[in-house]
Amino acid sequence: MFNPERPPEIIAQRWLNSETKRTLKAEKGKVVVVAIWQLICPGSLKFGLPQAMRLRNAFEDSEVTVFALHMPFERLDEQTPEKVEAYLSENGITIPVALDKPDGDGLPETMKAYELQGTPALLLFDRQGRLRRHYLGAVDDFRLGAEVMALLIEDKDSPREMSIALERKLAAALVDPEAHHHHEHGDECGCGHDHDHDHGHDHGHHHHDDDHAAHGEPGHVHGPGCKH
């Protein structure tokens, strides 16, 4: 079962915009943001990657690491490494990009390891390397910036009680867009509004307020089995 307290490494067949392989382990002590995208996903190109670049330019490298993970699970012939590399170059995307490792005809390796449901998506890790947020769908810049700042306030060895207290203050201050349009979707893809999902994480006697929810902008979210 997936454990956000000890999340797996990104499983990449190769990295673009980086001379070396990047690992989550090596980034411990910093807040890490991973933007998950597909070349054929309009939401990824319109929201995900540009937002990741804005985030990269807003925070010091010594405090915040921003990666992208290209996670193709459909129309693979349109999303080859060569085409991805060309798109990054043509559009000025300079953050390190991992290419998720294929698994035959199935879903790519990192997608399976993290039980991811589609693109665009965001993963936020705290200074201790724990997965603290998983958003499916486009996330508002103000919300994302507030989330990152809250994680930055925590020390590298911050006690859990402090983490919980900060999370509660943040939750009380931010407006939840889902509260205004919460409804179920019967289609297989969803439309970015209500993609709440719970991995059933067991934190033992520690409650960590993990928020595995989608606060998406209106628009299509790509997931396995999508009908376009």
C-alpha cells in the first residue's frame, strides 16, 4: 500500500533539462513540487507547466525544488521523448523533467507507484520528504503559493504537532473551491471539479491531514480510459 510518509522515488527512463539524475532523497531539507503532465493534455500545457515555471522563479533554489514528470499513458506515439524535448525547448521550459518509465502496454511506473489518476496533477513534499499534497487538476496560484509557504515555515526536523497546527491554520484560511460546486461525475474522465481520491493511507497514531484532493479549474482532466 502506498505510504505518503515514505513515498517512492520518481522512476524515470531519463531526465531532460538536467545533466544528472535527480532524486527526491537528494532534495530532502527542501520543499519539493512535482508538476505532472502529458504533451497531449491541454490543461498541462495551459496551466501545469507555466505554473511550474512561475513557481521556480518565485522561490530560491536552496529552499524549493521544482520538477516536472511527463507521464504518458495514452497516444504514446504522439508523446515520444524527442517530441517532449522539442516542446520544452520551443516553449522555454527549463525546469528538470523526468520521463516516466514505460511498463510495456500498461501504465508507466511512477504513475502506478503513486496511484496517480491523470493529468495535470501536482505533488508537494515537505522538508522531511513526506508527500503532503496531491492535487489533480489545475491549482490556483494563490493556493499553491500558500501551500508552499506553509511547508517552508516548517523546520527540517519540525515535530509533527507543529505540522498539524500549521495545516489547520492554512485550511481555516483558504477557501475550498469544492465547497461551492461539489458534485459527482458519472463520466470516466471527470471535468476537473471533483476528483477527490483517498489512498487509504495509514498513519498509525499520527494524523497528518494529508489532502489528496483535486481543486481543479473548469476543463478536462486526462485519466486512463478517457474518451476524447
